[in-house]
Amino acid sequence: MARHSGRYGAIYVGGTRVVSIDSWRLSLKRKTIDVTCFGDLNEVQVVGLPATTGSFTGFWDDTDKVPFTAQAQTTYTSIILYTDYTNNIGSYAYGPAWLDMQLDTSVSGAVKIGGDFSAAGAWSNTFGT
């Protein structure tokens, strides 16, 4: 099993690469549902649907309007997350998502952007089954 650097990660929103991104996160967490009954010796849970969510951060590039344009839409957008777009392009997750954006400006640092997304439909990935 090989280990990989995140150096060449990438994120595409609406089919276009978002520039100046320095990290992304993907959560494939499944919702659990409490089905505990009288007489059970402890709480009992069953697994529900996956709740795919994630986020990304980076630095504001005034030439890159992609994430803010996608966030302003009244329909979902597509997102593709690559772990290594240069050396391992076959390792990615993708799906439709609702996107929320943030802009963070500080006197003591660079202007940063951030995005949070949640699935708007079925997501797939090539990380394993």
C-alpha cells in the first residue's frame, strides 16, 4: 500500500478547476437511527443513509469566480475531489452538491476562501468498496 502526499490534490466545481485551494475534506458518514426497545441491554442502532458532506479552503484569487458563481445558483452543482490530480488521477470522489461559500479577510493574513458542500444526490468514489 502506497502513501501519498496531498500536494497535487484538486477540486472541480461545475466542471472547472478551482484555483488556489490548499485543502479539502470529504465525510462519508452514515446516519444511525436509534431502535432501542424496552429490555435491550444497551442502545441499539441501525445504519441509515449516507450523509455525504465536505469542505475546502484556499486563498482568494480574484480571477476565479467559479465557486462563488456556483454558490449563487438556484440549482445544485457538480463537485469532483481528486486526491492527486498529477500522479493518481484515478483516485477521486464526485457527485451533485449544494455549495456554500465563505470569504475571510484579516489584517494579519492573506484573504482566504472556504466552501462547505452537502450531497444533492448520489455520490460515488474510487477509494474502495
